Amino acid sequence: MSLRSHLAALALAVSAVASTTQAATAGPVWTPGPCDGSDGVTVAVDLTGAGRPEVVVRCAHGHHGDARAALEGAGVPVHAGQQLGAYQDNDYVCRVDGLPASDPCAGHADGQPYWKVWRVGVDPLSWRGAMTDGGPGAVRTCAGALVGFSFGVGTPQDPNVMTVAPDQVVTDPAWLPPAC
């Protein structure tokens, strides 16, 4: 066998191993709907307060560590704002899925609407606002978790609430939020 034949065979073998490895590790980054068990983090984005009467639910497969990483991992377009956000976070979540289009993303002022991050509590099973400095990047997540995002000011005239209950998002009757 000539040197050229050996090199061609080696290149073919390397190519086969690379494509097999890629096929074995490739998988969806996110899928529509809630996660199945502890396959990832379920993300619910309530666009109602931002002008679109819709709740987007996606499974961000894999480990994401925090709510912002899960939101981005769910394939929902996120536009970062400049200066500080409502949670005193740099590069705050200004627009989600292009909404609100009118926000210049130049910093948050008190009394203005913002993207709120929610986690789930028990007794009863319900949304709990994640009141933390650092915004969604400071809200820990783990496999099997559910996080929500909604837009508004948080006043009676402009509520910032999730319009769906956690058990409408994750429909497994045995599901409980994991301790992250």
C-alpha cells in the first residue's frame, strides 16, 4: 500500500469517527413544550403584558445553572439592555422575542415595566417572584426546574403576572419543583 493510500484511508477513518461522535452528541438544544422529567429546564415566557397574548413554553435541554441561561437555552431571542436593569443587573433582559419593540434598552427607571423572573413554590404550587439582585442570572436553576418570565410594572393598573399557573405549564400531576 502506498503512502497516498495510507493517508487516504487515515483521512476516511478520522472523518468517520468525527461524524459518529457528532451524531452521538448532537441533539436538540430546545424543544417546544415542557421538559420530560429532569431532562432540562422548562421555560415559560408570558408575552401577554408585552402586547402579544401568548405564553411560549419550551424545554431548554441540559444544564443551564440560572434562569437567564435557561431562557437563552430555550431559543427565545433575548436583547440585553445597557446600564442597569430593574434588578440592578448589568446587561439586563430588555427585550424577549423582540418585545417590547418600543423600549430603547438604555436602562431601567423605577415605575417602568420590566421582564420579571418567576420560580415555583409549593404549598400551594404557585409562581413566586424571584426578588433578587442580579436579575435572572442570579436565579439558580437545576434539572427539572420551571422558570417563568412576564412583562409589566407590577401595579394594579399594569400587573406583572404570569397568566398561566405552573400546573398548566408542567402537566405531570406528580411534578414538584426541585430544590436547586
